[in-house]
Amino acid sequence: MAEKKLPFEPYKIKTVEPLKITTREERDKIIRDAGLNVFSIPAEKVLIDLLTDSGTSAMSNRQWAGIMLGDESYAGAGSYFNFARSVKNIFGFRHVIPTHQGRAAERILFQVLLKTGDYVPSNVHFDTTRANIEVLDARAEDLIKAEAYDPEIVIPFKGDIDLEKLEKFIQGKGPEKIPLVMLTITNNSGGGQPVSMENIRETSRVCHKHELPFFIDACRFAENAFFIQKREKEYSSKSILEIAREIFSYADGATMSAKKDALVNIGGFICLNDDVLEEKLRNNLIVSEGFPTYGGLAGRDLEAIARGLEEVVGQDYLAHRIDQVGYLWDLLNEAGVPVYAPAGGHAVYILADKFLPHIPREQYPGWALTVALYREAGIRAVEIGGVMFSGKDEKTGKDKFPELELVRLAIPRRVYTASHLNFVAQALIDLYKEREKVKGLKITYQAPNLRHFTARFEQI
């Protein structure tokens, strides 16, 4: 691999966790016992875990100190008020409702707002968001710009929603069938690409013209703000905090999995301004999550979120975070491994159908690549393609595959060093040279919703 400038970690390592090295023969048995599903592999049998950046962050000494200060009172805990102040300082909304993670926030919001036959437009919905919409017999609609489906085009904001499509969609379906519009920042399903401030502002304008609530899926808001700072000239001198505050000033509310850009291992929230909707959401929360001042979380978790949100808007942290992803992307791209361009905010995305062109979509090349990568190197990644997002064509009844067949290498925050990334890159480069040996798969078991978590496979 070419010599590259190493991303400098703006932290020092104080606690270490040993990694278990296994043999190829051991991994072959492990993956077979797991039904060729990397989600079913025991974590202790994984060498480098890039399955997700959700809940996998290393917490800081300040966050661990907060853990010890957590107020575990059932109602009115001081930790809730610290948490709410931290959220309001960035997001600016009047109401803050804690939940145990992001999908709980989505479920509570959608159960209150959606009815059968409704539509929720977005740039691209991720898997749990889509599932929480579809389980209510509503439709999750992706209205991303066409350029997002071309993995070779390099433009600064490939996560932007197509405003013309959004306007036509609202007019075609009617505002009464659209209880809200969501925008995911960054756009996880489409290469981790950012959304521009201009696009956020104009999406808000379209929504409010039609009197539609505009919500932001804010899981990776800080990473998105960093890209705005670097790629929109008028924001180059603004701080991440200032940019984040402007982002949310255009929205009516936000949902967030705190397991991403709040740098914690569990937690989430909904924030909004609407008093009537807040009361409905709070009542829904009490039924399934807990009292409004803990929402399914321990007080110590609320303390960790409060401090993580303060840290994530730090310039040095974000510069390293984005540099790490870019470093791995550069190593793979320069070696000829097909990757989605440009590098995104939290992960590198492999173009699995181009990596394994001999495997047809019906045999799930993305999933096959995750199996091969674990078997050969002990690295766990996740497929974002035909298994995660396929459905049935309403006219033909045949499988309808998503535009992109990707494998995501999600980099946990503050966990791995440059030497780990070098190892990952070399493993993929070596596998690419032997790619003809990788075989396609067929599904032997699948659940009706979010099938990728528990599906089982056989090699063809």
C-alpha cells in the first residue's frame, strides 16, 4: 500500500481491551454455526468489529466520571436536567424526551403521527426507520437526488434530498397523507454522505409552505456539520456548534440515536417545540419506555450523553474522525478496491456487486462479501443491499433490489488506530485479489421484518 499521512488521534489510550486472534479454520466453523450471518457471531470471536458505529464508541474520562455521578431517582433525577440542558444547548427545541435508543424515538413518534396509508418522505430512510413506518402500514419514500445512486460521481453533498421530487410528491399524494417529512444527516444508506445547509433550509421551506412538520434524523449531526464547515464557504469560519444550531433552527423536531454522535453505548431522544404533540409523545413514552425524566435509561446514561454531546462538537475530535474514514477510503481506492465515492462521514462503503461481479444480485453479493471477510480475516462488516433492503415488486411479485449493493465498514468512534485500519485495508485488498473464490448465498430462514438481523443462509 502507498505511504500515507496517518490520522493523528487527539487522545491517549488509558484502558485497553484485548483482541482475540482466531485461525481461519476456527472462523470457518464459527460463521457456519452462525448460519452465515455475521450478526450471530459472538463478539469475542471478532478481531476488528466494523459492523456498526452505533453504541460502539469509547467513552472519555469525563463521561466515565459522569457515570459515577448519575442520579438514579425514578422521577425528576438531576441527571435528566443535565441531559436536557446539553440537548437544548445544541438543538434549541423546548421539549426533550429521552428514550432508550433511536428506534424507540422513531416508534413513539410514528405511532402518534402515522395512520394506515400515510407516506413519510426522506432522502433515504435507514432500516429501523423504514421498519417503524412500514409496521404501521405506512410507506417510507426515498427522494434522494439521482447522483446518490452513481457511486463514482464526486460532489460535495451527495446526501441532499431532491427538492423537485419532494415538491411533486407532496402535490401528488396530498399534504393530508404526509404527516411529516424526515431528513437523515448524514445519509447512512447512501454512503454516509452529508446534506448541505442550503438543502436543509430549502427542505424546511417546502415543508412549511405545505404546513408539514419537518423532522431531522440527527444521529450524525456533528459529522454533517463538519462537512458543511469544510464544503460551504459561508460556514468556513463558523464553529461546529454554531452550524448545528442553525441546522436545527430550520426543523420542527428531531429524533436521535445517541449511540452515534453522542459518543455513548445506549440512549436516544426526541426533541420538538409543539406542545400538543409533545404531550402525546410523552404519554406514549410512559406506556412502554418509562417516566419522562428517564425514558428507559439509567441516570448514569443520561449523564454520559450530556457530556458526549459537549465533546462531539469539538473541532479536533471531528477532524480526526473524518480523517480516519478518509484514510481507509484512500488505501482501498488506490489499491483498486471498488468503493463508493467520495469518502463519507462514519464509514467506508464497498461496492459489493463490483467487488464480486460473478455473483448475481439474487445470490446476495454484499452478504457473501461480509461472510468472506470474516472467514478470511476475522473482520465483521455489514451488508447494506439486497438482504437489508430488498422487497417484492408489486406488479411481478419478484424480488426488487435496491439501487446499490454495498458493504459498510463502520468505524467506531475513538476505538481503533491507524494500524487497525491498515490491517483492514490489507485484508480487503488480499480478498479482492482472490474474489473469484467467493460463492453466492441463498436464504434458508428469514423474519418478516428486519430480516438481516436473524436470517440464515447456505452457500450456493
